[in-house]
Amino acid sequence: MAPTVRHRLRHVAIAVLLLAPAAGLLWVPWYAGASPRLAGTPFFYWYQLAWVPGCGLCLLAAYALTRHERDDP
């Protein structure tokens, strides 16, 4: 695979990783409900709480991809 194509794919992957948490949390009508419940907690609350480690993992993966990019010649 050509280096420019590889860099473009890496940039797209980084953009998707950074936009996924924003899209998942800003589209409120999708998760603004009470069911399904998890341990008695409405979906609205546990969905947002589940994004806390999810955001961290997305940011970690995006950071790893940018560090890998700096190491490439």
C-alpha cells in the first residue's frame, strides 16, 4: 500500500475515533429513554456513564495512531 494511502486511512481512522464519542453523546433522542434498565438504572444514565471509559479508549487509540504516524518516515 502506498504511503499516502496509508496516511489517509490513518487520518480517517483518527477522525472516526474522535467523532464517535461526540456523535454518540450528542444525538440525545437516540438514548433519551428509560428502558432498557441496568440494575434499576434508566438507559439514559447508564448509556452516558458507559461512554466515560469509551471516550478514554477512543482517545487512547487516536493518540496511539498519531504517535505511530510520527515514527513513520
